[in-house]
Amino acid sequence: MRLALSCVAALAALPLVSGCVVGPNYRRPATPPASGYTPGPLPPATASVRGPEGAAQTFNTARSISAQWWTLFRSPALNQLIERAFAANPTIDAAVAALREAQESVYAQRGYFYPTVQASYQGERTKLSGNTATSSAPGIQGNGENIAPSGPAQPVTYNFHTAQLTVGYVPDVFGANRRQVESLQAQADAARFQLEAAYVTLASNVVAAALQEASTRAQIAAVQSIIDASERSLQILRNQRRLGYAARLDVAQQELALAQAQALLPPLTRQLEQTRDLIRMLAGNAPDHDVPETFTLAALHLPEQLPLSLPSQLIEQRPDVRAAEAQVRSASALVGVAVANRLPQFSLTAALGGQATDITQMFESAGTFWDIMGSASQPLFDAGTLKHRQRAAEQALAQAAAQYRSTVLTAFQDVADTLHALYSDADALKSAEAVEQAARVTLEISRRQLQSGYTNGLAVLTAQQAYQQAVIARVQAQAARLGDTAALFQALGGGWWNRGR
């Protein structure tokens, strides 16, 4: 008994014995060298223009990115909607569950560092034929009972109890399990970064939907204003025609212009309703459960000072880049697992137990038993299976490294594209504002001339069409600047690393 217990204790101490770890140690893949996002230096600030969302935006590489970057738009409604989406959107729940699953897989794999201990009990009720009872019966027990019959062949009926404690251990001699844990831990890290990416993406989608709603409402208001003005112009022309100062053609052309302006409303109304559907979905609501928040361009403010991380910082900040790096680390560890599987495999097993026909006699000296067994195996011929599995793991590592570099390049491109959009859309707003001002002046002059009889309806119609296009272009340019700003925060990683500060 003491010897068996000593063997069990020795098996329990085996996890403290460390072996070598085969396979490559992880090294971060080389990234494309980059010191900036454009071949030449960027202007210090974007263009500016008087009016809403017309301020110049400047960039600061030393400025920290807030984890709640959407608060810079200074919209309480937007802040509330994003918090509601974080709490109820199922994509977040799915990402959280994926992270927990990955963590549990790590905990499960760590269990293989330790011995397994299993207790078992087996009770039997047996009847032996008389012809075999002498050779098959348990015989004399520790309490003196003789199960085997004497004399002529007779059936034997008896109870038999077996209780056993088994300890098994597979020493991690070449580090296969350590590499497996390393791979699973990397997968858990990737799931954590994917959760952060889900938060950033969800916040960006909510902001984009809110901006789309605000832009659509502004366009509807602009079209409605144009419809009202067209109706006034039409009424003037009809009055002039009754007095003989306008032709029927002028009235018909103005009626056409009014109908064309009215035709713009249904598509915009449909777009507004579909955007509201999207907002309800992002907030985790069904289509028939509205959210109280609504958005207008006047309630959203353009941040004037923006952070701009260096490319070396971007690699550490973007959750998709960090997740791709974790995949490389996982693939590197799996190469070590494949190498270790080609080396000798060892296992140890110890058992301690008792057997008796009387349950109270199981652990008396006559009923106890123990055994200790060690084994070692080495594949000698497997038709190259293990070798090719190792090569497959090495190619999976090369693939993961290439995907990591591709993800880094895509991250650089995202920031560069967003910066170009910020500058160009600021210029576009400046141009749209100038066009709108000129179109407004032209339209007002044309209306006064029409009312005074110095021009015809065709000139007013042309001015109205130009002003209509200018107003919509200006509204779209305003919304584009706000959208570009949100896209920059997303492209820079969303500030998740500053959460809790």
C-alpha cells in the first residue's frame, strides 16, 4: 500500500519536471516599412468655409484616441444610441461568447499538464456452472470463505466487488502540450481582439447610420424648400398669364419643374425609413420597436482637432492587425506540435484497488492490488503522414504571416484613404458652399425679374434647378466630412486600448 501511494505521489509530481520545447519560437513577422501615409507631406489643415461643418481640421500625431471617440461629435442622442447598441446588439454577444469559448479551450488544454485520476467501482452477481466452478471461482477469500465447491460439480453463485483508483500521466517531454496551449492562447487573444473590433465596427456603423439619417433629413428639408419656392413661382406665372404677361409655355415649364422637385421626395423618404430600420437593428430592436433618438446635421458637431497615429503605432492599435498577429503566433505553435508528434511518446499509469466477495474485505491485505506501467512509443513507418503534417503546419505559418502583412497594408491604406477623403471633402464643401451662394443669388434675382416682368419663366426654371442641385450637394458634403471623421477614428483602431482610463 505504501509503495503504491508513493508511486501515485511521484506521478503527481511529474508536472514539475520540465522537458525541452521543440518547434520554432514565435517571432513577429516583418512589416512593410512606412513612416507616413502619403509619399509627400500632407497640408497642416483641411480647407475651411463659413457655415455649418465648415471648420478646418488639423491633425496631431501626439494626440491620444479616446475609447469613446464618438462623444467628440457632441451629440447626447448619439452617445445614448451607441451605449444601447453595445448592450443589446447580438454581434457583441456572439463575440463575447467566442472569447469565452476560446478561453475555456485554453483552460481545458492546460489540464493535460497534470495526471488524470479516476475512481471506479464494479459490483457483480455471478453464477458459474458446476463444470467450470472449480477453475473459475475466486477461491478462498481473506475471511476464510471458500467460493469454489468441493465434491461433485455444482453451480456456484457469488457476489464480487472491485474498487480501483487509476492515475495516468503523459509527460510533456518535447513540449507538444505546451505548444498546443500556446496556440490556443493565441486563438483566445485573437478572439479578444475580434471582440474589440466588433465594438469599434458597431460604433462606426451606428455613427454612419446616424449621419445618413441626418443627411437624408436635411436633403428632404432642402427639397421641400425648393418645392415651396416652385409653388410660389408657379402661382406668380399663373397670375401673370391671366394678365397677359406670361405665355402658356412658361407656366407648363414651371409646372414641370414643380413635378420634378416633388418626385425627389419619395426616394428620400424611403431612404430615411430604411435608415431608421438600420438604426433599430443596430440597437438590437425589431423593426416595430423604435428608438427615441433622432438625428439632424445641426445637432452633430465636426471635431476640429483629430489624432493621427504613426504607422508603427497603428500596428499596435488596430484590432484586426493584432488578431492577425495572434493567428501567426497560433500557427507557429502548431508547427511545434507537429514536430513533437514525430518524436517518442511516453505515458505512465498506476492503479491501486481492492477485490473481494464481501465488500468489507476489499481493502484487507488479501484483497488489495496495485500495478505501475510505463510505455514509450516511436513511429517507425507511417508513409510520411507525420512529416507531411509538419510541412502543412509550416505552410500554414507562412500563410498566416502573409495574411498578417496583407492586413497591415490594408490598415495603412484605410488611414491613407480616409485622410485623402478628409482633405478632398473639405474642398468639396468649400466648392459646394460657393456654388450654393451663387445659385441662391441667381435664383432670387430671377424671381424678382419674373415678378417685375423683366424675364420669362424659363430663366427662373433654370435658376431653380441649379439651386436645387447646389443645396443637395452642400448637404451631402457636410455629411461626408462628418462621416470621414468617424472613418478616421475607426481606421486608427477606435481607441479601445484607452478604455478605463
